[in-house]
Amino acid sequence: MVKKIFILSGLIGFLGLSAQKTHTVAPKETPYGISKQYGITIDELYQLNPSKKEGGLKIGDVIVVSKGGSGTKAVPSTPAPATSVAKTGKTGTITLQPKQTIYGITKQYQISEADLRKLNPELDSHMKIGDKITLPLDNIQKFGGSTPATVVQTTTTTTTEKPAEVKTVTKTETTSSDKGLYVVQAKDNYYKISRQFNLTQKQLFALNPGLETTGLKPGEAIRVSGSDSAASSSNSIKVEDNSQSNATSAPVTETTRQTTVSEPTKTSSSVTSSEDDYVTYTVKSGDTMFSIMNRFNVTLDQLISLNPNLSDGLKAGMTLKIKKQDPMYSKKSGDVLSVVLMLPFGYDANDAKYRTMSMDFLTGAKLAAERNATNGQKLDIKVVDAGNETTFKNSLSQINPDNTDLIVGPFFKSSVLEVLRFVNDKKIPVVAPFANSEDLFDYSNLIIIETENSVYSDRIVKEVGQVYQDQKIYIVADNSKANANAIKAGLEKSLSKPNVVIVNSSSEIQLENNMMTGQSVPVIAVLADDDESAGAAFASKVIALGKQTEGVKAFSMFYNPSFEKNVDDLSKASLVYLMDRKINYDGDFEKEILAAYKGKYCKTPSKYAVIGFDVMNDMLTRENKKGEIFKQIGKSQTQLATKFEFVKAKPNGAYINNGYRVVRLMQ
């Protein structure tokens, strides 16, 4: 019966599609450009073409561009020749701010309401905070202060065969008000832009009011100015957590840990139900804007857009209208947390390729579960043999979606996607210990553990940029050279004509000679290879270069044991390296866990046993009695060897771990 329903739905969809207007994608066309061409929004374009939201547009694709059968192609309207447009041939857009009105815009930017409406034919339906309003560029620059603008160049061409037509070509120009702007590209998302410009997503939204609500639109300019500064220290070894809160760094022997999680504040009777999409809340004494934002998981812009009187201040007794967020998963009944652990043992598939890894992961996860159970957490953990990628679907039959609160695993991306589809209706939290790719970012119930290498390479670019003084830069690459190419591209973008060379071995790093003095000139050496032998060779080379001349600087994307063995010598080169999954053997928490593991298994934990403990312990300490793991997901926690700091990959999308530690060796 179910199959028949799906077949029928597909037939209805096909019949509807046959009566709709289509468009063949041409080179350099974007969803934004096509939606404007046919007079629809990007959301409507994706609703008409659901498969293109994840897969993207490709040249030659045939897509639906109208809802009805007429398929009339929308022609950009020709604005009346307002004085400022006629003078420069340019218009721009402003982002609508709280409390702005049509009357206020006409007064501030010295434009008549008639001209404003000619430039914005759908003005009445585009007066929400964050909407873009088109204005003459001269007026924006003259009366808008520091308001950023996306510039639109308008030209008129006339031929003897056709009447004059207006062609609109969008381009971004750098003006005095354009500093700190970035033009959104077709495949950009919040996570990618935040990472590129060293911003947190909260900072990005604060710089662009309304952006979180309206979303990113290719071709539009957004503000991206802002960066965090590195703290200084006199310690010979300084460890910094890559924390969004910019917490004070501590020496490696004094790492602060937070492994206990308090229960969230319970909703009081001051919250009442309203319409289907909203609730009301009566402000109490002691409430702040941020406490309300955190409590209801809403942005400042969302609060103000529904409650304009907040611009006059928050006052006790006020009744606020608050938009409901997507419901987060919580247990339906009982206080026992039901956890499924999916590991590729391969017994049923007769495939032992990942069996040792799975067994080690299980030992660490089991220790974490026992530790939390001892502390009072009620757990029911079921271990499922995930087989291999070809037999994986059979393992799903062992999961009861109606009685499962958390799924840890599986290891492989294709299997993770199968699980997400399987639990789609229940929105059960799924933890991916190793899988990480952009096609996973759309799932709001997914927690991705692996930090992307691009996060590390971006940090190295930032670190090098802070000490760069026209030195030659050598990057030691691995076989794929992906990390090295990313660092090189980042340096060439952020620095003025740097001399960057990618080499296969540290032995190729050479000091430069000053043509005038004949003396050796220091260089910058960067390691983009996580191979242990490559790291040892890099350390030896940096030490040798440091003995020849002062001022050599060294950086590494990855931790290497040789760094700890040569702290004094590498300090002369001010080595900076990024560290993750590295145990601090001097910490009390670490000593306790290592002793417990050795007492239970009579050996020290392997790499995958450590990962198993860290993942399971971090997830369980975020759970409360109701199974509401996402209420605790914003907490930054460091486990045995891994720092966990989750951020949204995109709005209503997956959570991805962005945590790591920065270690500086200083003289």
C-alpha cells in the first residue's frame, strides 16, 4: 500500500510538471539570477526543483521556473529616471533595519515615495527587517552614512531594429562605504563564510541584521569585518582553546574542564501558548535580552521584528511574542536513555577490515557509559553490528525508532545518510564520529564530530599573517597537497604578493641570502602533513635553520610527538601548532580516566579507544533526563583528548565540531 501511494504521488507530480515553464541552465547562471529573471524567489525556485537544493545547478539542467502553465517570462521593470539614477546610472540596495518605514526611508534618503515604489515594485511585501530596498546609489552614499550598498550598474542600448531595452548587470564596486564587504557566492553558507573571515556565526549575524532570517542570496554584499586577536603570554608553552567565547588560555598543566552539565531552566508559567507558530512570554524582573534569546533559542533580530517596542528597552511586565523554533528531540516517556551504538564489526558480512577499530572504539565508549551510569544516569545501550557499506541496510532492522533516544555511529558517510533517512520522522539525534562532508550539513538532527582540515588551514593562514614580514614561505605538503594548496591560497589572498613555495620534503627548505649584505635571511616554514616521520624531519630542519640565523618562524597544522621532545630548540623558532586528540597526561581528569581504562582492560587506550570514550562521554554529559541533547549542544567541553565546540553548519542544519587547541612554544 505504501508503494502505491508513492507511485501515485510521483504521477501527480509529473502531470503537474508537464504544465509548467522550464529553463535550461546556461554557463555562469546562478539560482539567484534565474529566480530574478523569472520573477520568483530562490525559495520558490527550490520548491519547484527540490533535487537542486542539495545537488546544485549544472550547465544543461532543465529546471521548472513557473508555478502555472503560462510560463510568462518576467522582464525586469525599467525604473523611472529618478534624478540620482540618471546622473550616475547606478542604484544600490540597503538592508531594512528595525523601525524603518517607507516614510522614514523617503525622508532619510531624499527620494519621493513614487520614485521609491518605481525602484521597488513589490515594496509593501518587502518591508521586513533584513529585506533589501533599492535606492539611487548617490542618495545612499550622501544620506546613508556607513550603510553598505550592493551596486547595480544600469545602461541603455538602442538598435535600429528594436526599441531601447534596459540591461541590468550587477557588479560590486569598492567605495568608501564598501570596506569589510563580501559578495555572496552561489554555494556559500553561514559556516563557510564565518570560517573564511574568522567570525563566529553570532558575529556575522550581528554585523548583518536580518541575515539569519532572510538567508544568503548570491550576488548580494554582506558585512564581514571583525576578527579576534591572539593573546600574549610569557609561558614557554601556551595552549589556547579555539573558543568562540575567547576564554583565557591556560598552560597545558592547568587545563580547565567542564564535564558536569546542569539541568536547563524549566519553563515557568509566564510562558503561554499563542498562535500555532508563536508563544507569548511575560518579562520578569532580572530578565535580559540575552537570557530571553538563549531561553527560546531566537536571535535579537527575530525578537525585535515581532516586538518593535523592544527598541525602547526591556521592561518587567512586558508581554513578548516569540516565534517557535523547530522542536528539538526529547524523550517521549520514561527516564532511561536508550542509546544505539553502530560499529562496523563485520561479523554478519564476514568483513573484518574495521573490526579492530570497532572493538577499540567500543572499549572507550563502554568506559564512558559506565562512568555516567555510576554518576546516576539511567542508560540502556544497544550495540549493533553495522556490517559494511553493502550490507548496512540489514542492521537498521535492529533499531526501534519509537524507543531510541540517541544513535552513535555509523562510521561511513553512506551509512550515516541511511540512518538519517531511517529516523527522519522521529528526528532522533545521530552522531557521526568520522563522516564529514557538505552533503550532510542539511540534517538538523546530525552531530558531526570531525573538525574539517579547512578549519585548521584557515587558522594557520591567520597565524602566519600575524608575523609575516616579507619572508619567503615554505609549505611542506603531503602527497595530496590539498592542505598545502589551501594554505597557499589563503596566504595569497590575505597578504600582499607573498612568495609561497610548496615542497615535498623539509630538506627543500633553504635560507635566502641578502644580495647586499650576503647574510642569511630567515624564512617561514609551515608543515601541512600529519605523517609522524614528516613531522620529525620538519622539527629537525627548523632547529637547524634556527642555528644558522635568527628570526625563523615555524607553524604546523598538526601535532607531532617530536615537538614535545624538542621544546627548547623549537621555541627559538616560536613554533605554533594546532592540537586535537592529544592527551594532557598531567591533568587530573586524564589521569583518572587512563587509570580506569588500564584497570579495566590492562592496557593503555589506543587512538580509537580514546575517540570512543571522548565521543560517548561528551554526548552523554550533554543529555538531560528528557533526552534533550540539543539544549546542551552549545557548551564547549574538552574530554580526554578532544575539544568539542559545536556550531551550526547552516540554519536548521547539522552541528559540526569546530574545536581545537593552539599551542605556542615561546622563549
